[in-house]
Amino acid sequence: MCPTNTAAVSSSHLGNGKRSSEDGADGSSKRPKQLVSLGNKIDRTNDDIHSSIDLCPVVKMILDSPPMQRLRKVKQLATAEHVYMNCTHTRFAHSLGVAHLAEKLCQRIAKRQPVLKATPKDILCVKLAGLMHDIGHGPFSHTYEDFIKIFLPEHLQNNPNLQEKYENLPPLDGKYKHEKVSLMLIDAVLESKGLRINLQEQKLDDPLETVITAATVTAVDPLSVRVFDSSSNPNEKDDNIILTSRDFVFIKECIWGGPIDHINAELNMEQDQFVGRTEPHQEWIYDIVSNRHSGCDVDKMDYYARDHRPAFKGSGEIEKLMIEEAVVAWGACTDPEACCDGKHLMICYPTKVVPTAMEFFRQRFRLHKNIYRHKKTDAVGYMVCDILKKADPFFRLTIPNNDASPSTGEDNYNELPISRASHNVHSFLRLTDSIIDMIANTRAEGLEDARKLIRRLEAGDHYKCVAVQPIDLRPTSVHRTILGLPSTRNSKNETRLVVERTKAIEHELVEGGKCHHKGEDEYIKLEEGDLFVEYCNIHCGRGPNNPLQRMRFLQKHQMKCLDSATNIFELPEAKEENEATYEAQMPRAFEENSIRVFCKDPSKCDLAKHVFDQWWLDQSDRVRQTTPFRPPKANFEGITPSPSMAKRDLKLKAMKL
């Protein structure tokens, strides 16, 4: 929770229409505004995917706030527009879509299973969680996280003289997550409306506090932040429809994907205990926006369709069965090591949805392969990271004095670099995709290299992917030996080990390209910084494993038990479906791995490709010479051979006879 400004007016009873000292410094009135229902009329907005989305007064209140409006300037697909030129939709549109699907899914389950006791307030909270789930994304979305976690730390390590540019500034957050910033910006959304969450235990179930600060744009009466639907009385002041501090903690937990440590610590609660919704029958609601069990949630449902449509003509439809057939039942914990060995009340599906569910996860693979991890998408993304890392020591986001407020973040700075913007709300609100234009249009010293790269970006002179080497990371693969990986696969450390190895490969390639003849009396060589070697892992949602192993399904006869259950403990238990029943829908493999080499200097692309190809050939020869030949076995113990394998074995036996 953000500290309160000493100049703020704080009261939980300012929503009675009486005027206190709510006038802003500019003379504008900040008297709390009442959110009102439009009666039989409903505000709607058109949408490319969902046709029409309903907007209640509370949703409109959230939308009309600086943190939400900022998402209009953050593209959903970051640099993918350089591959598919129409992929220019924003995080703002995606957030509306997720809010719509969250409401639709929650309403359908609540109507079908009254035993779950889902209230209209639960449905509204889930809708707001969907609306604000991506509010903390930085410029170019996930590219900004790569810049903070990978590119900038490496740049500062290679250039220790730049450390002095960060004196008296907050440290770089090595564990940066956009969800963490989202929690901070939810407080900023409320503050812009003159509202605040009260984390005192005795105040959790009271309406939001009214706190008027310099950041307040339009103060809203906390008693009017409530459920607006046809079943509620507009004049009713009931705890069952007014949103409380606990409700907004619940919204934060839905976005975070679990209990929030600092909130639980402030309330003296166990770290693994939810605060927003504590009853057993409410557990499933947490899995609508971010499904911790199966990974099948409304966030993915929306962006799979929304990202697919502008890239590939005549497609991009929501899998309706994933909404219409969703039910809630008991299911065994899908991750016993991280959670427990017990059962959870989770979102499940009837067995007839198995093919649709498999197609849903295969769609993830296709989107990552063709859009998110397309070699040109990554190449431009690395170029953007290089621009940001070169500009960061010298560029500052300036915060006007009238915007600076101690209540907007943990730290109060008037100027912050791009990498530290999340330490102040007003600084982060200025951080959008337009940061590239801001760097290009400033004459600050030290930005020459960044501006040079921007000119290349604008001219379409991008980094080039010069080599793609598929790799097999199964335990018996020779590629594991080439990469220096242990023979047994460890899913927790596998990615880290391969990434570390790619950095070593990068240095080996530079050493191998020190001096090459280009022409008469002309030589060319690779230098540090000319290459970037990446490990590209594309999967269906669970790495090498079948993602459906973490979903739970109900048999046809169990579906009838849903209607007859009088309490949640009478609900049936859904189970993992046997792979043999949907073998035809399964891909041959659930992941694809490769090493990709990117060259930053267009004049050295051919050299970089030649050096990598030679390096891979040398490593393969070395491994073949040191590895004894082991002929493959015809059959494996415990596995029934396929008909083709059985015929081959009979032929081999006949030949021997």
C-alpha cells in the first residue's frame, strides 16, 4: 500500500456529498462524483473479436484513468508488426477482451452451478481483474522485461564506467515482473479517483477510503463503486454490492496468480493464504483470469484469437466450447511439488472437449512459432533492447513537480532512467512505445549510438538471423553432449543451462571469426557485440510434456451429478484423461528447440553464418569420435511395438533364418 501524502484529505465518509477540502491546487473541484446507472440503457463498445462488449459504470471509471489509457500506447505484439504489418492492436483492446471473457465465463458457471454461490460482486471483481491484468506492461511488452533482466545488466557489466550514471538512484530490479507493476498501478488507478485500499484488518470489508491527493483527477464516491445490474436497486447501499478493500485485494490476487506476500505480512496472515476470497467454494474463481492449474484461462483465449486474426486472414475465433462447456468440480492437484497433494475446486471440462483443448494448446505453439518467436520479430526486439540499453545511462524521464507525490510509489524521484521507471508511478506512466521517438528527438549527450540504431530501425536495416540450428534435448540425443548438458533432463534448470551455454557459444564464435580474408588486402573479423546467440524454445504450454496432463475432465455420467449436488462436497471428481483416447489429436512432440544466431552488422552476416556452420560441424565431429556407437533397439521394454515395427521385426527374423 502506498504511503499517504501529508497534504491529502483522508476519510472513509466523504462520499456523503458534503464538501471538504477537496479543491485541487488549480482551483478545480474534486468533490466525490457519484457513479450512476443508465437504467435500461447499456454502454457498449465494438470489438474485433467479441463484436460488442458491455461497459458498466465501474468499468468506465477504471478505463477513464491514466494507467489504463496508457495501454493505448503499448502494442500487444511489440515488434511483430515488422513481420505482419497489421499486427498493431494494443494492450488496451486486449484488456477489454479479457474483461469481457472473464465476465462471460464466470456468469455461465454461476448460472449453471448455483451451489458455488458466486455473487454478482464476484463476477464484477473478476471482470475488473481481467481489465487490469496487463496494466503494468512496459514499452514493447515483454521486450522491456528482456531489456531489464538480460541486456542492460550485461551492458553495465561490460562497461563498468557507466555505473556512475546511476549514483543516488534506486537499484535495478533483477526480479522485475510486469505483474508486480500492475499491483502498484491498481493503487494509482484508485488514487486518480480519490480512493484507496485500507489494509487494516477491521477495515477490509468497508468501502474504499476517500483520499484526495495531487494525483486525483476525478474523485469518486466510494459508496457508488458497486455492482450495476438489472437485479440490484440503484438506491440500495448494501455490503453485498458495494466494492470493498477486500474486493480490490481479491482483484490483485487474481492478477498476481496467488497470495501477495506483502499484503499477507501486513495482515499477519500465512503467506500461502488468500485474503480476497477465503471460502472453499470460492477457490475456482482465482483461475478464470490466470489459471494456475492448467494454464487454460480467458487471458490466453483472447490473445490467441486477437493476435491470430491480423496476422492470418480469415481466422482468429474464440474457442466457444472452452467458455460454454466449462464447469467446476474437484480435481487432484496438478503440481504437487509446488502446492499440495490434496484436491482443488477447479475449472474442468467434459471429455468431449478434449480435442478442442488439445487444439487450444497447439494454437499456442503455432502462434509462438509464427509470430511471437518469428526470427524477424526477435531480431527487431533485440534491436529495441540495444537502443534502450545504449540510451538508459543518459536518458531521463522527467516528472513535473506538480505530478510528483510521495503517495505514488515507494520512492520519490524527479528524474529516473528508463530501467528504473517502475519506482515511480508518474515516471512509468510516461513510458510507452513512444520512448523510441523520445530518444530520437532529444539532443542529450551520450545518445548518439542509440539514435544511430533508431535510424537503422526506421530504415528497415534490422539485425539478421543468419543461422538456425534445430536441437534435440531428449536424454539420448547427441546434441546434449555438443552443448555440454547432463544426460538426464532437469526441467527446472534446463533453460538456464542452455542459455549459459549459448553465451559461451557466442564467445567461441567471435574467437573463430577473428581474421578472415574478404578481398585483396582486405580482411574482416567478428568482434564482441557483433553477434547474439539465443536459445529458442517453443512448446504447447508445458515444455516437453503433454499440457492436457494438467487438465481435469468429467465423464458423461459425472456431468449429471453437477445438477444434483446440494453442496460443493457432493460435486464429482474430474480426472486426467487417458492419452490413448485422444492419441490421434496429439502432435509427435510437444516442443521444438533451436539455437539461433543473429548478426548486428550487415557486412558480417555471411562471415557469422560461415563461422557458426563450421563450429557446429566441428563439434558434431568431435562428439562422434568420442562417443561409442550403440545400435538402436528394435523394441523398448514395457512399450508395445506399433504394427509397422512388428512387421519389421518379423522380416529381420526371417532374414536371420
